[in-house]
Amino acid sequence: MTSIFALISKNIISIYEINTFTAVLTVGNVMDFSWSPTDAILALFVSESIDAGGAIPALVKLVQIPCKEPLIEKKLSSVSKCKMYWQSNGEYLAMKADSNTNNFVELFQIKD
């Protein structure tokens, strides 16, 4: 298994392979992240943003590291804050999101 570490600064997260210090993944607008307690899976909360095409909704994204395979992507409208909580054996991820109109919790099943 590849040894990796994450560094977050100014809302940009970078994932590096320890032996070579090679960047495996870099993502911008990241407000929060959480590693799976058992697997090389990274959960990210990417904040809402605006580009030339208009508003880009916030996103919760689970990514397999180091292959960068997206496992789950969930778009979120008008979410200002999101916290993620892993179940102890990494089978589930709970997401608590706060928006302008309501708060909600969603549960993602990671393993079958």
C-alpha cells in the first residue's frame, strides 16, 4: 500500500505520496476533508463557487487514493457548512450539511 499524506492551506488540499513527495491530487475550494479510518478514501467538501458559466454548486466527493477514482459525488445547493463523520470500520460516511433554508443529514454506504 502506498503511504500518503494530505496538506491543506488556503482552501486547497494536496495529497502527496510520501516516498517521492509527488503530488497525487490537488483540489481547490476545499472547506473540509476526512480520511476513511480503514481505507485510502478521502471525503471532501468543496464549497460553492462562481465561474464564467455561472454558479457551481457545493460538492461532497469521495475519492479513492492514489488512483483518484471518484467513488461518490453529491451536489449540494446553497450549503454553507458541511461536516463529515466516518463509521469506525469505514463502511458508512455521515454528512451533516447546513444551508440557508434547512439543515440535513445524509448517509453514504461505502462498502457492500
